[in-house]
Amino acid sequence: MIAIATGIDALDQRIKQKFEENNIKDFMIVNYREFLLKSNFDVVIISKKLIGNIELEYLILTLREKDIRIMYLTNKDAVGEIRLCFKYGINDILTDPIDAELVVNVYKEPKKFSDVKKLFLMVNSKNATDKTVDFDRLMEISEEQNRIKPTIDTKGSNSKKEVKYEVKKEIKKEKEVKEYERILRMKEEQEIEEEPVHIPETVVKTVEKEKHFAGKEDLSRYNKKEVIRETIQETVYRVPSDYKKVIVILGTEPTGKTTIAVNMAWCFSQQHIKTILIDTDFKKKDVYFHFDKNFSNCLNRLAEEENVINLGIDVNPNLKIFTENKDCEVEFGQYDIMKLIVSAKNHAQVVIIDLSHDLDEDTVRNILEIADNSIVVVDQKVTTLNRVPEDLAKFRGQLHNMSIIINRYYPLRHLESDEIKSKFFEDVDLPSGKEFNYIVDKVHTVSDDAKSVLQGLANRIPAMELKNNFIADDIKKICKYYYVAKDMQQKKKGFMFFK
């Protein structure tokens, strides 16, 4: 498998096209660094432009530890990056001007050290920053020196020089060992920092009170004194400060996933959770219709804006939304979407992504891979349910912690929530001949309340904000399942009698 991960969307697309023209198969476009560590690739085409929260050197070290071939794209002036490549044994260094044809040629014929020797001399020369240095002449000198066999006299001054050389060699070796240990420590710290938090910490406090009855009357009635112990158990749920979640809501057919996404985002924000809702359906822009706000140029400027988080529209103090006005055309690439999601994750506690059907498969895989939870929205139509497993099969490897929401739910004898899970998602025989057993963590239901949904759209407010709606309780239960809003405390009292 080849990962095209330059971080430049236009170049990624050209490389993909060239691969197809040259009958090179089994490749995909990757839009952020963390994805490269989660998947198994044989070749990675990468540049510093690729976004992510991990350091470039740590990424390269981890990939090289797995013996993954790296093709690194940069320019001749990026001395630090080129040195990094040589440090980890990367010879496939492509410098400006770079085009898709060059990438394909290097992929077919990997570079040898002799091909990048001039580059090596350039970045390791004391005058590396001096543009007037004739590196062609340096190459000639280097080749001449290689042809001359050094003769070392074991007597006299040459012996002293040899000893001095050996001392320098040992010092250099010691420095290299220390540097390697530093990189390993950096890697371990990175792994610790990236350890996901799945559930809030639970602390249980128990307070016991005892009452002793030791009067004469009691002793006359019992052989032993009776102890009545009252136990008060306090369970405190504490939410870690770095507790974050990316939740992707998807549906293979029109089943009301945007309505679910909007109301979940609103519910989280009402519980004082910093939430960001991202609408990836740039054609329909359905999120726009749920809020009475002007979203003009919210997504239009995504490709040109450096600090993309500032483009979002605040609909309340805890909810920021990324969508676009219905009349505006939106065009940008996969890289821009991933840049927005990574930035949103750094600025919010919960990020909800309304995943569009129209995105290409590589983009969908990248988004699903970065998600902590995937929620598939379905309804109770048998024809729809039969098509869902087949449509999801291509993304089976990226559906992490998958749950199902049955929208517009109505209790039916043969289509209860558990029945839908067992009939349509467990041991499924697909038309392609394959069998899938989807691991479904939870099946949620949202009541059928078309009246509130339509009225909410008419007033441009989330349906759960309307009086006498039937979906608010269901949405709150779902949100509570995925994220604990704040520190909660429960008390349970009981009495135990024993002799």
C-alpha cells in the first residue's frame, strides 16, 4: 500500500492520476500525520506540509523503524529537513521543481546514495548556507579522495594522528548514542501523551457509621451484640481536562443524519461543553437551515485562511459551526477539510462531523480514522437497512467504536432495535460474496417527531428546543453516553444488619 501524503492537495491528485496512468495500484491519499502511524503502508510519499499533532522527526523515526520506504519532498534550501532524511537513511529525496512524473519515476527506480551525494555534501558542508560554494567541485574532490588509498605509518607522527582520530571517533559515537536515546525518550513521551481517554475517572468514597447497642436489654435478647452499619456510597465522576472526542455521524441514505448532528451539537453546548459542528456536505449545506445565522464565507475562505478556526460562526457561547450559505458555492480539497478537523479538535471538547455522501473514498477514510466514535444513522425501512452493510463494507477498517442510531423510531414487533442489530449488522452476507460481522457498541433510538423537526426548520432552530417535542430526551441520553458533561455525584444509602 502506498500513502500519498504530501499535504498539498493539488499535487496529491496529480500523483494519484499518474499512478493510475502507470497501472500502479493499491494506493490512497492521506491527509494527516497520525493516520500514517495507524495503518500499514509499504511506501510513504511525504512532505513537511502534511498536517498533524506529532513532530516530523518522531513520525519519520517511527516509519523507518517499521522499514517503511519514505519518499520525501522538499527544496534544496531546507537544510534541516534534508539532514533529517540522511540521518534516518532516506535516499529518495525529491527537491524542487517537483511534479507527479518525477514522483512516479523515483517510485519505480529508487535513488541510491550516489544519486544524492551532492545533496549530502551540500547540507553537511561548513559553508552549507553559502550559495557561492561550488558543490560540483566538492564532488570532484570527494571522488579524487576516494580513489587515493590512505597509508598510515604506525611509527612517528602518523601514529599520534591515528590515536587522535580514534579519540574523535569515539566521541562522535558517544554523541550519536546520546542523540538516539533522546529520540527514543521523545517517542515514549509522545506515546504517553497520545494515549486516548475512553471513560471518565471514577472515584468511590465510602463513609461508614456504626451504632452499637450494648444495653442490658439487648444482651438479654441476643447472644452477641447487634451492629447496625449505615453505608453511604458517593460516586464522583470527574472529567479530565484533556478529555476530547471526535464523533462522525454518517448515513448511506437520507435518514436524517443532519438533524441528529445538529441536535447533538446543540445538546452538548447546553451542557457547557465546547462543541464544534462541521458540515461536510458542501452541495446541500443542510446545517445552514437549522440556525438563523449568516454563514457567508465561513467555508469559502478555508483554502486561503491560515487560522481556519476563526472562520466558524458562534451560535452560542459553547457552539461554533462551520457551514456555508445556501447560495454560495464551496470548493476546496481534502487537505483543507483535514486541516479544519485537526484545528477543531485542538479548540473544542467535542467535534461533531456531519459526513457527506459526496466526499471521495480517501477523504471519508481519513475522517473516519481520526474519529473516536462513528455513528451510523438508519431508519426502520427494510430496503434501506439491507443496503447499509454493503455501502459500509469499503470503510470497514476505519469504523471505530461504531454505534447505530435508529431515527424516526417507532416500536414495531419485528423491527425492534436489537432485532435490527442482529438481522442487518451481525454475520451479514454481502452481494459481493463476503461476510461481515459489524461490531456495534450500542443501538440508540430517536423517536419519530416529524412535526417538531419541520417546525424547527421553519423557525431555524434545533428541534429539541421546541416545546413538547419528542426527541429531546432521546438526544440527551445519546449525548450522555458519548461524553460526560461535568462532574456528577451520586449517593446511595443502605443498611446492613448482621450479628
